[in-house]
Amino acid sequence: MFRFDQLIRRDMIIRDVKQRFPQTVPVFEELGFRQVCDDCDIETVARKNGLSSVDVVDALNRAAFGPTTEEKDNAGNQTLP
């Protein structure tokens, strides 16, 4: 059973997230998070990069746990052009 306390949160330290969820490393790289910031929390670095911490955390959780049920449902309902 999935536990919500396993989700990535904005107050988590980037190095800890990368170690626990290695699949998030490409997301951090795409968002411009530099390794020098690995000892900072996600919210602080997101703010410094002009990003929404909510959007960053959502992207990280998708990378770590896969798409949400709603996203899976919507993907199945898309029509091809």
C-alpha cells in the first residue's frame, strides 16, 4: 500500500532525494539545479531558479513514483490526430 509520507516534499534536502530516488536526477538536471545546491532544500533552490516549488515537487514525484491515477486515465482517453 502506498503511503503519503513517502512522497517527496518541498522541504526535503536535494542530496537526500537524489540518493533515495535516483530516477529524479534527470529532473533536477533539466530544471537547472546545480550540484553545488545539493545540500539545500528543494523549495529554496526552486525559488532561486524562478520556479514554482509545487511544480518541481510534482515533477519529482512523477519521476519517482510514476504518473498519478488521473494522468493515467487521461492518457488512455487521448485521441490521435
